[in-house]
Amino acid sequence: MEKDQNKKTGSNEQHEHGGGGMGMRGVTRPMAEKKLREHNKQMHEGGDDKDKGSDHKMEMDPEMRQKMLHMHHMQTLWVYWMIVILGVWMLFSPLTFDYSIGTVNPSGGRAVWLSMEERIAFMKWSDIISGALLVFFGWRGLTPNRPISLWVCCFIGIWLTMAPILFWSPTAVAYLNNTMVGALIIALTILIPGMPNMIMYMKMGPKVPPGWSYNPSSWPQRWIMMVLGFVGWIVSRYLAAFQLGYIDSVWDPFFGEQSEQVLNSSMSHSLPISDAGLGTIAYTFEFLMGWMGSPARWRTMPWMVAVFGILVIPLGLVHIFLVISQPVVVGAWCTFCLLAAAIMLPMIPLEADEVVAMGQFMKKKMKKGEGFWKLFWKGGTMEGGEKEEHAPELMKFPQEPGNVYASSIWGVSFPWTLSLATLVGVAMVFAPGFFGVSIHDPAADVFHLAGSLVVVVSVICMGEPLRIGRYLNVLLGLAAAAAPWFLGAPTGLSITGIVLGLAVAALAIPRGPKTQRYAGWDDYIK
């Protein structure tokens, strides 16, 4: 009987999380979560009808919050001890591995801003100082209610992720050690235990934004982003290993040695650091940030959604554009570079809806007189919306993969027009080669750029909040139709440009289906 009752209780608690909330991440904090749920239930049951939807019923007294904070800290104490242990590890890493043995130089004879002696010294002292700071602030973090110490540790983890790229780490072991420990420190400070001291100010409220038909921050909505970020991290890490000199060659199944030409090109060398290494840093943050926050993070952590959106959307677009410009600027292709861009591309429409929901929350609350920065850093609650999600639990993926996947791409639809435009864009890219036009010919450059951009625009606009952007394909199609005639392209290629270009322009006119609701943003989906 007791065993059955425990099962029942666990099932009820799981249900109250709404299909996978903060407590469903494997985090050891059940008692604090249970207290929070009990308090929330009492507040909702005890509230008068006239107070329904008010912020007052969402408030918890400071004493209750303090008790929850101490309980939560006690149950996650192992996390802060791990920070101290990793600090000791970093403190002695330069002595253990000796960064002056097995040193390498960047690929392609690239000149860097530090000499070999400076690279060794900078990495050694970076690890020693970082390790000492982790020990000191990790030890302080063993005491509850010290969020600044935990944030300092988090930024040290970010620094450890970046230092091997900034200092052109002279040995592969230093690069591996820093990047892995840095990622672990970030996870231990703000992912596993949750945001430092968030219990002291977080407010209960809806998971589904008011006027929306689904929750853009649900776990099913985020798992694809995390998988893509992890795969992108592996690909970029492989390319960075070549640029930093840890491996002698890059395998390319289609373009052979062209990959090394791209990675050692003047375009790549124009940056003071490895561009593949910079991509590795970005993918590291994207992968880790996918885990951050509850399914209501669109209103509880606006700052995080904003930073995540910047990493994915504008910086992602820059990354994609640099990759597709390689045949024009360098005159060569790189399979793994294209793969990295292809991984980033679907992340943009998948993340756009969460940024829109966060923006709507900020705008509505600011209209009511609340300060921007307080909302931005601490979030808040919101009237309306739905407490429970419509998406299935992520843990049901092995049993119901179809249902979970379908809920993962809510907000994205695949109109036949944009799907066909994507294929036409691919045909544009390969058209010059079909007619025997050299990759260095200006007409080929037009087809490569226009075709690649058509693919980018079409895929991004499959995200319903960004659907209006499809009109850019009209300009791209007309450019592909007209430009070859002025660049002396073969007649066959020029006629092909007219057919494909006008097809792309025509396919951009229909809007296609709109399957979800986005409150006020519906007016911009035209």
C-alpha cells in the first residue's frame, strides 16, 4: 500500500509540473519544489473570485521564500562542492600537464597576436587564477544566499570556455581541459541548481502566453534546439582543432582539399582568433542555454531569452552568410562549414516564437508602469494565459515520438510554396556547374549567392512568426533572373536564371498556412 501511495504521489507531483517543469530536469530539489507547489495551490484555492488573475495571490512572504531557499541549497550542496573541486583541478592543471610540451602552431602558417612563450604563459596563469577564484567563490557559495559568488563562478566558466581560443592554446590538452571544465562550471552554477536566488523573487503565473495556442518555452519546443546546438558544437570543434593546429588535415567527403583552402583563406585569417573556434563558443552557449529556465522562461527570464535570441538569430545569420559567401570570396567549398550553417539555419525559426512571446510580455508589463530593467532581469507574472501546457511530456518521447516531435515544431509549418522555393534555391546553386561555368565566374557568383539566400529565406520563413520575410525572395528571384544577362553568362544559364528566378518570386506571394495563434503578433503574419 505504501509503495502504491508513493507511486500515486509521484504521479500527481509530475502532473502538477505541467509536463516537465524545473523539477523534471533530474535536479535534486524535490522538497523545495513540493513546498512551492503546496503554497501555490493554497494561494489559488484561497483567493476570492474577484482577485482571480491578480498579482497579489501570486506573492509569497519573505519568510517562506527564505525557508525554500535554505531547503533548496541544502539539497544541492554537492553542486557547490564540485565547483571547489574543479577549482582545485584547474589550479594544478598547468603543473599536471605542462603546457610547454607538445606545443603546436596554427594551421596554414597563420601569424597570431601572441608568441609561443606568451601563449604558454597566458594559458598557464589563466588556469591558475581561474582555479584559485573558483576555490574561493565556490567556498563562499557553500553558504546560502550568496548569488554574487555563484555568478562570479559562472563567468569564470565562460572565461575558461573562451580563453583557449583567445590565447591560441598551444596544446590540445589545455584546450580540452578548459572547454570541458568551463562547460561544467556553467552547468553547476546556473543550470543544475537553477538561477542563483531565483526562489527569492520568482512569481507564479501562466505557462502559455495570453492569446497563444501553445507555450514556446516548453521542453518539447527546446529539445531540438539543444540537439542542434550539441551537433553544431561537435562540428565546429573539429574545424577549430584544425585551425588551432591540433590535427594536420580536415576530412571532406565531397570537396577534398578545398576545405583546408577555406579554413586557411585570407577571409578566415582576417579575424584575430579562429573563426571555427568562435563558432564553437557560440554553439557551447546555445547548447547550455537551451537547458536554462522553466517552461515559463519567456516571462521569468527575459534576459536569457534575449541573449539566446541574439546568439541564434542575428549572430546565426552572420555565420550563415559568411559560410555561403565562401565560393564567392575564396572560390572553394567546405562540407563541414556548410554543415555548421545547415545546423544553425533551422534554429532561427524555432527560436523566433519564444523571442516574440518575451517581447510581448515586456511590452505589456511596461505599459502598466513596471520598470524595464527589473522586468528584464527578474521577470514577473502575467494575467491571462493558461497554467497547463498542451504539449506532451518530453519524457514520453520513447513511447510517443510522433506526438512529442509534432509539438516540438509548433509555430513552424511547411507551405508547399516555401518547400518548393527551397528546392529551386538549391537548383540555382548547382546551375552554373551544370552548364560548365567556372566557380570563379561572376555569373556563377550570382547563382551561388542568390540560390543560397533563397534557401535561407525560405527555411527561416517556415517559422510562422517570420512568414512575412518571404517577400525577400521576390527580390532575390528577380536578381537571379536579370543579373546573368549583364555578366556575359552562357545563354542556357541566363534562360535558366529567368525560369528559376521568376519561379522563386512567384512562390513568395502566397502566405501559406498559419497553424497557431500568437496574440498581437498575428497581425504581422501576412
